[in-house]
Amino acid sequence: MLIGIIGGSKCNKKTKKLAEEVGSEIAKRRHTLVCGGMGGVMEAVCRGAKKSGGLTIGILPGKSKEDANKYIDIPIITAMSHARNAIIVRTADIVIAISGSYGTLSEIGLAKSIDKKVIGLNTWDIPGIKKIDSIKQMIEEIEKAGDRE
């Protein structure tokens, strides 16, 4: 499955550690990670995925693949700024929101508007998001989504 990760471009150490663990667990299950390809949660989740042998795709906002964090395997150049968020959520089979602010909220909204499943880990508490409290719950939700495909 293509797992979309959305979250803040800046985050604290606790959130970075959580995101890295999320990336690692996704990679261990041989899923491909899709994200915005930049810093913060995106970089941490990619770092975790790479440590566990995963494949990462970065949907970049700018005009240069050099903008991608160093853990991106496949940089996709869009030159679309925040409009790239639609590509991220449409590409993903399931979306996981980790922390984040208004950019993350907009991605959640885009995902829900096309009936995409969104799992929330320490993020916005809004209807339609499957709120979880642990990596174990995240894995269970990903497996449920995979069974439906």
C-alpha cells in the first residue's frame, strides 16, 4: 500500500521520535511512504522508513529535487506549493496525520472530501479521523485498510 504521511514541517523532539517510529513500522510491513518530502514530521518519518529498508516518495512543493530531505528516494517536483497536498492525499491509499497545524488540517480536509481513510496520531480532533494513541493501533488500522483493498 501507499501510506501518506502528513504533519508539521516543524516539530519537537517527541513528535520527531514518534514520526520516525511510524516510518519504521510502515517500512517493516513493506508499504511505501508518500509525504511532502521536506522537514519536520516528513523528514523524521522518512528517516525511520529508510532505517528499516523502506521506499520513500516526496511530493515536493518547489521546482528542485534538491529541496527534498535526504531520506527521499523518489522526489516528485510539482512547483505547486501547498496545492501539492492534493497530490499527496490522492496518491495515498490511506493517510496518517501526525501532529501538525493548519497545513495538516487542510490535508485532512482534502482526504476526507474524497472519502480517504485518515488515521490521527496526536493531531486535530475532528469528526472523520480515526484517532489512535499508539503505534500498535496504527498498525491494526493499516492492516484493516489493506484487507478492504
